[in-house]
Amino acid sequence: MRTICTLVIIVSSLSCTFADSPIYSDLWGERGERWTAESRLPDFSYTGYHRGERSLPNRAADVSVKDFAAVGDGKTDDTKAFQRAIDRSRGKTIAVPPGVYVITDVLQIRDSGTVLQGTSNRESILRFPIPLNEIHPNWGATTTGRRTSNYSWSGGLISVSGSPAKDVLAKVTKPAERGSRQLDVSSVDPFHVGDEVCLQLSDTDDQTLARYLYANDPGPLDNLGRRASVTFAARVTGVDTTFKRIEFDRPLRTEVKPEWQPRIYAASCSVEEVGIEKIGFEFPLTPYAGHFTEVGFNALAMSGVRNCWARELRIRNADSGIFISGRNVTVDGLDMESERKPERTRQATGHHGVTLGGQDNLLTNFDYRTRFMHDITVTRGSAGNVASDGRGLDVCFDHHCYGPHANLFTNIDLGKGTRMFQSGGGAKLGRHSAAWETFWCIRSQASQQWPKGWSTDLINIIGVTSTGEPELNQSGRWFEPIDPARLQPANLHQSQLQRRLKNQNQSAASDRRKSS
């Protein structure tokens, strides 16, 4: 009897171990052993502040808004004090001590290195009683002609604005394949090893770039025109003067063709190294009237910037939270809350939660305690962006047409999971999602299925709560419904970054040994 009991215990233990054992995707493996640069799975390891190669800075304050007569009593208008602090402390870290600061105009940051630093997002509160459209009226219209404020989809009451480099360094002279690490150029004179550069592609009259991004299954494009675009940043690792060729440290995200007018710029922007951290944003408790009624109770906009960050923010009762249009911006630690009465159709309390415009931006460690029409948005030109390690009540990954491609959503708990692919964007602007979008380790209460008609088939859905059958077609659909609780790694971005940095360190150590 004892022997039988022992066997039962052993078999039971083995069954539990098997049931809980990790499962690895055929596209990545345990640590990237199944991946190649040409894979349908993009390399997301260059995302975020300084491409993930540096931690976010921890800076001591140089000055305080109190030095410029800010009061913080919840009654006094502190707008001029804050703007004085920003204008007279360019490139410095400005402390925002505990208090409630009333701000009635847009706070403008246009200089590199400036940081607004609160004590915590529940102690250092910025209260905005007036919306953007009352401060600076900006009326526009939707794609169907409905009159609405342009702040429905842009702008922030803290505005960090710069511009990318505008001078063309060289033109690309020959085609290149996706996954390649080199380009032939009109001149190598402007380039040096270590330079960070930016490749840009534009569409043709017959929309060949858009069709390529959608893997030749774009859906109707009648209203898109030539607005599809590609932007790709990389570091120069080699300059060949004989063949007029430069080499990069990362694989090309797309093909390059001469018809797309490929040209190379410096990757720098006029505004970099700006941080907004440990601050709470509060807006009036007004009912939300619904889609396109927003008047601009928007927290933060970062546009034309690079290597900036927002950290440990809390946003309450907003029309929209954060709009990013830049490169290598990190948003780390974001709480979205609302006590507004939601509108009826989608039970939303605002329009856009976070919009990841631009390339290689990172949203991580977020908690949506309310619903937006569009919780996390990617749109025209969005590529290489990552949303990770987050949760919400019923999160949706809004793809706003115009060819967003090669973005990653990983290790996220959707909550209810009734609207994972709910998206907007207007009619005849292409399908919601273009190629290489990747959804990895997505948990939800509801079962998820392939979103038919929502995208081209060349997207990756791996590790979702689902009762569906696998479809593993290297040139078509990739639906790998692994139990998210067993999929490893849970965060693909972190796994890719760790692999890259390890390989870089090993390569650098090898080079040092050879030179010694």
C-alpha cells in the first residue's frame, strides 16, 4: 500500500510539473535561439530611452518652483511661476514640492535637459481647470467632416516640443532587404562610426510603400494618399569608402527601395533629455459627453523629441493622457484614473489614453483604472514601439490605420478582454494594422480570436487567452495560443534587450582581448 501511495504522489507531482512547465514560441525560443534578423518577428530591443542601454536618470533638484513664487495652495494661479521656473532654469532639474498647483495655461518646455520633478504623484499635484480649446482655440474636423477640437487627438497642458534634424546627409542609392544591416549611399563623407542616423521613406503616387507595409493586403486606400511613411533610426558601425556603404548595428525594419526616396538624416532632435516625473495631473470632474466632444483636458504631449522620459505619473479625469510623437521616449509608471461619469456606447471616460506616435518609444508599468475610447494607440508612422507590463479594466490596442507596423504589446493583463482590437482611424485609410505587429503574453478574462479583416495576415499573436486552434504559417497568419501563464519569456522586449546587451558585452570583451 505504501508503494502504491508513493507512486501516486510521484505521478501527481510530475503531472503538476508538466502542467506548469514553460512553453516557448517557435518564433523566439527560450532566449532567442529560434530567431533571425529576417524573421517575421521584429527586433524590439532598441526601444525606449537611449535604446535601453541606459537607465532613466535620477537627478538631484537644482531649483524649486517655490524659488519663483509658486504657492501650491490649490487656489493661487501658479502658471506664471512655473513658466518662469522653466524659462530661467533651462537644462536644470526643477523641484515641485508637495502641494496643489493651479495651472491655467500650457506649460511649454523647449530646451534639452529640463526636468520637472515632483515628490510623488500623490503629493505634487498640478490642477488644470481650463481646457486647451479655451486657452488656445483650435477647431478642426474628423475624417467624416464632423466639427471637433483638434485637441481631441493632440496636445497637452504640459508641452515638450522640439524638431528632428532636417538636413539630408545622404541619399540611398540601391535597394536593401528587410533584415539587412547596410545601405549604399550617395556619399559616406558625413558618416562616422558611432553616429546615430535616421532613415526615412516616403510613399509614391500609386501607394507602393503602403501596399508593402500591408503585405499587399491593405484594404481600401482611397483616402490615404501618400501619407504612409517609414522612419528607422540606427547607429553606424562601419563606413566603407570604396563601395560608398554604411553599416548599422541593427537590422532594417523594412525593405528599402529607390522609389520611396530613401534618405538619411542625423537622428538627433532639437530637444532631448527632458523628464516629467513624480507628478499628479488633475482635471475637473465633468461628465464625458463622448467621442469627438473633447475640449483638451490633456495631460502631456511630447513631440519632435528624442531620449526623453515621463516617470511615475498619475492622471485623473483626463480627456486624453499622453501624446508622444518622437523617438526613444520612455513612459515608466503611469496610473490612469477617472471619477467622470462614462459615456454610454463604450463606457469610456475619455478619448486617448496613451498615443505612441513616432518610433522606438516605450510605455511600461501602467495601470488603467478607467476606460478610454482608445487606451493605447499606434497610428501613422508608429513603428518599433513597445507597451509592456501593464494592466487595465478592459484594455484595447487601438490601431488607427495609416500603416502602423512592427509594434509590440507584451505581458499585459487586459482585464475583461472584450475589446482587445477595438480601433478607430477613419474610412479607406488602410486596414487598422499593417505588418509585423506583435501581441505577446496577453492575459484576459475573455477568450481571444484572430481579428479577421482588422489587419494583414502578417502579424504575430502569441500567448493569449484563447480557445482557438493554432495557425502557424510563416508567410501568413501566426496565431500561437499558448497559455499566457506558461509562455516564457513573458516580456519579449526585455528578453530581446537582455540578449542583445549580453552579446554586445561579449563582443566588446573579445575585442579588448584581441587588442591587448
